[in-house]
Amino acid sequence: MEKEFREIVRSYLEMLNEDLEEVLKKLINYQFPEEVKSLDFEIFSDGFTEGFPVRAFFMDIDNTEFFVYRDGKAEYPSPVDPGLLNINNVFPSEIEEIYEEKDEDFNSWGIATEELTEWFAIRWIDAGGGKFNLKASIAHHDSLRKYDLVQQKWIEE
């Protein structure tokens, strides 16, 4: 059952390949202000069926979110919206419901998050992430376990 769900999630994610790669290319090639030391992509729990679950954060040396101020207004130092993709959902909620009805302990979000992390890392490399000169990672929101996109490996903080 898990393998089947993973395959379904991956098939929906792959429909977003070109759109995500285009956004990631813009981030990878952007000249960030010198204060920005890393891009932290966080996966939020409500995102798969209510939009795109990943959001970019631009972090300084103290691991604090960095903003550029223009006319007294805080703005993200980014060429793209930090929400990355403006979509209604990655997959319809009915898909989760089918598997959760079969097994009330089925961890659809955890499985989908694992698939998304693997898929995102591939898109990162395909978009040119191997030449990125800052740190970059993706993780569940507020998790200490992160996937380092530059080194292509899991790390614990």
C-alpha cells in the first residue's frame, strides 16, 4: 500500500518538474545580498492538498530570516515568491482519504514528504544547484534533520 501511494505522489510531483526547475534556476542564479548565507526550504503539513507545501527562507549568518528594506517595508531578498509555486494542490485530498480509510494509521503526510524531499533534491541538481555558492537545505518545518541540497545528503543540526 505504501509503495503504491509513493508512486501516486511521485506521479503528481513529476507534473510540476518544469515549473519547479524554472523557479529553482532563478534562485540558484540570483545574486543574493551578502547577508544571505543559506536558503532553507521548509515543508509545511497543510500543503500537499492545499497548495505547494514548500516555502523558501533566506537566512543570515545567525540563522535568522533576512529581509531587505525598501521605503521602510520588509521584502524578501528573492527573484521569486518564497512560496515557490502558486498551485491549488500537489494532489487532491481524496487520494489521502482513500489510503487513510484503508488504514487509520497510514502516514500519508510523512510518506508524501519523503517523496517530495527526494524529488526536490533531483530538481535542485537539474536546475544547476551543483554550482550554488551558499548553503541550501530542505526539511520539515522546524525539524533538526535536514537534507543538504548542496552536498546531497541528510544532516542533523
